[in-house]
Amino acid sequence: MAADPDLLFQRAQREHQAGRLMQAQALYLQVLQQQPGHAEASHGLGLLALGDGKPKEALPLLRSALQADPTQPQYWVGCIEALIGLGDADQAAKLLAQGRQHGLKGRPIDQLEARIKALDGPSAQTLQALLASYHKAAPEHAYRHAVEIASRHPQHPLAWKIMARLHRRSGRPEVALQAIGRALQCAPLDASLQMERAELLEELGRLDEAESACRRALSAEPENGLAHSLLGAILMSRGRAEEAQASHRRAVELQPDSPLVHDRFSLYLHGQGRLEEAEAAARRVLALRPGNVGALGNLSAILIDRAAYEEALGCAREAVELEPSDVQAQQNLGAALIGLGRHREAVVAFRQAIRLDPGCAIAHSNLLYGLNFMAEVSPAQARAEALGYARNQRALVGGGITNATHAARQPASRLRVGFVGGDFRAHPVAYFLEGLLKGRGEDGLDLLAFPTNDIEDEVSARLRPHFAAWQPISRLDDEAAAALVREARVDVLIDLAGHTAHNRLPVFLRRPAPLQVAWLGYFATTGLAEIDFVLGDPYVTPPGEEDHFVERVWRLPRTYFCFSPPIGDLPVAPLPARAAGHLSFGCFNNLAKVNDATIALWVRVLGAVPGSRLLLKSAALAHANEVGRTRDRFARAGLDVSRLTLEGPSPREDYLRAYGRVDIALDPHPYPGGTTSVEGLWMGVPVLTLRGDRFIGHNGESILHNCGLPQWIAQDEADYVARAARFCADLDGLARLRAGLRDHLRVAPLFDAKAFASDFACAIRGMWGMRNEGRRGAVEA
């Protein structure tokens, strides 16, 4: 028994609206087989042909619908669209005139008329030749052809549209905007032209105008999913995340099979830190467009943030194979290799990215960050690399701005101190920054925050009240960000990121503040002479290591940072060795720090303490391939892997409780722990560290000196193994230390927020007073 034609038509409509076009086509054909005169099915099938760029096939279907029921305005519009598609201006104009007699009116009809008038120009063959040269990536020929057509037929929009695209492709968005303006004069109601104008305005940072242009496109075509998607991207650029999300979701509803719609939604979700959803959207793009380099890059970046480094590496390698000159693909390759602990290979990838684009600040920062994992790279070599970064970026700025620009600024009773960084959120930098903020009294400083990351959370909410102003610069280019800092009359600008993620060091090159300082988020020189001082302490920046830095070293008297204890009142667990019958070592650091030399050292420690076990807990260990790889690395170093426990990440409270299963924490080398070490100490777990030879290598020393535990600092690898064995032999001593450690820390310099805040304010005042003096030598606070 044949299905009811009306039911079939309803199913066809649903498939059509959902973007499942092949299914809709099949259903429309079934309807017409059973009822050849079905006007709605003829119209739907005609629209599908029209949308597929086949106006010749569409026209008879659309005419059939119109002849069957001329009272329906959409049937008139469909036929006229098909005639426009065929370039038949005369017939389109005649049909439009008839349609007006049947009541056609309104802006969409005016738009049709404008498009018909625009057809009175070049021949279809001429336009096809223009499009062919454009699509064959022959830009010079296409541009000459477009200019010739525009000179003869200035009222035809296509030539102007092609010129605009070619100008944009050549990096001339301002000129492209003029050309798209000429196209819009020819077809003012064309939604696609308004969208191209919106994209150009967004690229130029003219976001108000970009939003207006996009909304004009939506006014003409309310169901245009690509326009909703573009609006979502523009709204996100304006910091209106909730509105942006609504636009992106509407776009997905309207065009579920559009790769561009899902790509933009994925970028939005990634920027909001919603990594699982971002990954799903990115995978949808690749399902729709396999092998797309941009989509592979997006997915690779998301997987890196999810610590799924093996799969991220695979995506990055595929992107590099498809497009070896893609800078982002090379960067993703390097970042994935860093996560896997393959630092030398990562450096090769980052250097290739820099060769491809010498001015790419992010690629050079990633290289400098990666060097910190490599003990074989000397501080002098790292400094030379940082100076290379500064030279490249300074060349782009055009020489920067000297301190003379601010010479008229005199010491004031109050100083405005700005902080620039991407980690005003649940992040180690924020936990240490919070210690300073909580400890402040009346210090004569007004603090301003300039976040470089869109993500905000409950930690951001705790930090905000401590700042007189909170002005995100994540969506501003470097010039605009520097201008904003100058307008805020900042006296002292502090970089919290160095060469880590979300840094804005090129802003500091423009010297928007009289005094500029590096602190907290990085652990080597930035390479920028425009940054006057780097804050250290007697341990991370000891005398004799000043030449590691381009900046002048200012040593705080005790510690260069202060930790804010975790929220909540989690108790310290008893020494686990008592109940377990064996010693448990642990490390909760990023696995990228755990190099082969560190593994070999830890295997020696386990050998010196019979029956002992090692617990590693890290985000990367949420992935089975990383668990297997880590087991293999320890097995190759000679460890019975039954003594190894590997765990992925946990919610913060569960993560802190996990220290209850660790007797002694082992620090990696040359990149020791920071937050993990301090959190472990707070939970009663002492950490054994190895003395270093540079700022980052000294970090464990500073922590332990400022917690009153210098005996936990080993002088070399043999001493590291010996101290581990000696501490493990004294369970009573370990139990006493564990039971009393938190009370001891409450009064230690690392946790003394008031004393640290006072030292910090004195340092700011001292540096301000010396800002016009020479740059040689270190300063003791």
C-alpha cells in the first residue's frame, strides 16, 4: 500500500529543514510520483535544485508550482530566483512585474528587483570566466578580469565582490572593505555581501559596525545559519559570551551539516574552556570535511588542552603532511611533543614554525618555554634565544617606545599597578597571586587587572574585588591593548605570563607604562629590554646568576611568591606507610617534566628503599595510551612496574586528598614542581628536590627554604637517593613532620601573606624610584 502523499510531503519538509537534503529529495520525488501536480513538492524539489546551483533544472519544477497555485508568493519568488540564476534578466523582470500585480511587495521583493537590474551587465560567459579564474587560484588574472568588468559594468556586484576577496586574501582588508562597499551599492539587500562586509569589519576590529552588518544580513535572511554563526563569532569578540552561544546554537539548528558553523562553534567552546563539547564540535567538522587542515589544527589544539597528547600529535602530523607551510600545524606539533616529553623534537617543530613566520610571537614563545625542560640548554643559550625573540618582535613594532615617553611622570603618593596575564582563574598563577591580594593592607597601590583570556570561574570571582579595574584585553590587538593601558594611567605594569600561554609580551614592547616588571608566571628572562625588572628572591635568583636575564634582578628579601592555602578544611592524613607497610613516593606534576633522566633517578630511589612504590597523578594519565607509554618508560629504566600506580586528574578536593596516600613527594628535574609541591606540603607531604643552576631549577629550593625545610634539598643525584633512603628509614620522624607540618607552614614566609604583601609593596616603590637609573647589577630589597 502506497504511503499518503501528504504524509510523505510532511516528512520531506522535515528532512529539508534539518538540512538532510538527499533524503528530502527522495521523498519529494515519491510525492510527485504519486501525485504529479503536487505544487508544494514541486516547489521543494525546485528549491533543492536551485540550492545545488542548477537553475535550469529548477525552473520547470518551480513554474509547475506557480501554475498550480499563483496565490503563493514564495512560488513567484522561486521562479524569479531561477531566472536570475540563469542570467535571464528580461524574463525575471517580466515575471516580477506580474507578481507585483498579484500582491508581491516588501523588502525581499525590492531586493529581487535590485538583483535583476544588476543582471543587465556582463554576459553569463564573461561571469563564468571570471569565476573560473578566481576558483583556479589565478589571482592576478582574476583581478585584471574583475577590474575590466567593473569598469564596463560598474552596477554589477560580482566583479566588486571578487576584487574584495582578492584584496582580503592579499592582506589588504581596508581596500577589500571599499570594494565590498561598491558591491553593496549595486545590491544593497544582498545578505551574502553584508556578511562579507561584517567579516572584514571584524578583522579590522570595528566590532560595532561588524555586528550591525551581520544583523542587516539576518534582517534580509532570518534563517541564514552562516549569518547566525558569524554573529556568534562577532559577539564573542565583543565579550558577550551568552549571546554568542545563543547565536552559535541557532546556527547549528539551521545548518547542521555546515562545517563552518561547527568550526566556529568549536572555537567558541574552546575559548570558554568547555573542552569536551569543543572536541565533539571539532570532530563533527572533520566528519563533514575530512582532511581539512584548519579543522585538524583546531582538534589538535583542543586535544592538547585535554592532555590527549598522542592523538593531538597524530592530528598535527596529518595537518603538517597536508600543508607543510601551515604555521599553526607546526605549533600544534611542537606543543603535543612537549606534552609527551619529547622536548628536542618539539624545539625542531617550533623552529620550523618560526622559519615559516619569523614574526610569529606565539611560536617563538613556545620555543622559549620548551627550552626550560632541557638541562642541556644553558642559561646563556636560553637568554640568546630570548633576545632573538625580542629582535623579531621589535622589528615589527618599529623600534618600540622609550622610557623617555614617560619622563614627565613623577613619583606619586599612590601608584597604579597593572597586572597582565591569562590566568586570573583556577590556575597556579592565580593561587599565588591570591596570596598577595589577601595579605595587602593600605599600601598606597591601586591595582588593575588586564586579563588576556576569556575564561572566568569561581577563582576569578574571588580575585575581582581586589582590583580597582578589570579590563580584559583578550580581544584587542597589541596596539589597542597598549593604548588601553596608557589611557588607564598605569604607573607599573606587571607581566604574569612570560613566554607561557596567553602572554601579551608584544604589548610590553610598546612600553605603555613607565615601569615594567616580570613576575610570577615565568621563570627565565623574557628577553625584552623594555621590561625593567624581574622579581626574584635569594634562592631563585642567587648572586652570580644576574647575567641569565636581560631584565635587572630585584630580589625580594625572603620569597618571590606567597601561597594562598586551598579553600576548605581538609585534614592531614596519617602517614600512609604505617598502615600500608611500605613507603609510598609520589609526584603529581605535569608528565612533560618527567624526562628520562628523572625516571632513571627515581628508579634508583625505589631501588634504595625496598618495597617502596611510586604514585604518579597527572592529567595525561586519563588516557590509556599515555598510561601504557609511561609504564614502558619505567620498565625500560629497570623498574618492576607493579610498583607503579598511575592515575588521571581528579576534582580539586579529591586531588588534595590523594596526598594522603603519599609519604614523600619526589620533585622532577630540571623543571621542578611549584603549586604541586606547595599543595603537597600543605597536606603534610614533604618534597625532595634537587639543587638547580637557574631560576626554574631553583624553584624547589626557594619553596623549601621558605618553609623551613632546607634539609630536603639534595646537592646532586647521589645525595638525592641517599636523602630519600635516610628519610624513609625514620618513619617516626616522617610521622612527626607530617603531623606538625601544617602548623609550621602557617607561620612560614611562603604562607605569610601580610609580610609578603609588605615586601611586594616596598619592591614596587623601590623599583619606581630607580626606574630611570642604569640597568646593571641586582637590587636587594
